[in-house]
Amino acid sequence: MGRTGNCYDNARMESFFATLKKELIYELPLSKLTRDQVRKKIFAWIELYYNTERRNTANEKNMPPLKKRAMSQALAAA
């Protein structure tokens, strides 16, 4: 964490939560689901879609985080 008043401290997490809300939370019928069902849907969205399928514009090849990490590790091992 940076100094007090540094607006860039939480920028990545703020961006992630904004994406989560736009792509999942606002689309769910929350009044009809239990808390446990919502937790499972959020977990599935993060682990099955966000980390493995969704394109990420923060890296140079627009790859999902897990695929980018695997590629980086393969290049480092070579």
C-alpha cells in the first residue's frame, strides 16, 4: 500500500470489482437466489470464466490471466 491519499493503491481491485458487477452481479436475479447460490455463481465466474476465458486487456496479447502465466513460465523455463 502507498501513502494516504494515493488514488492508485486500489485501482486494480476497483477495476476487478467493477467488471464483476457489470458482467455478473447486475445480471443475476438476486432477490430469487440464496446467499449460497450467489457465492457459487461468483466463484464459478471468477475461476471458470474470468481467469481462464475472459480476455484481459492489461497484458500485451489480451490473454486470460492463467494462460498468460503459463506462457510466461514456459518462456522462463526455456
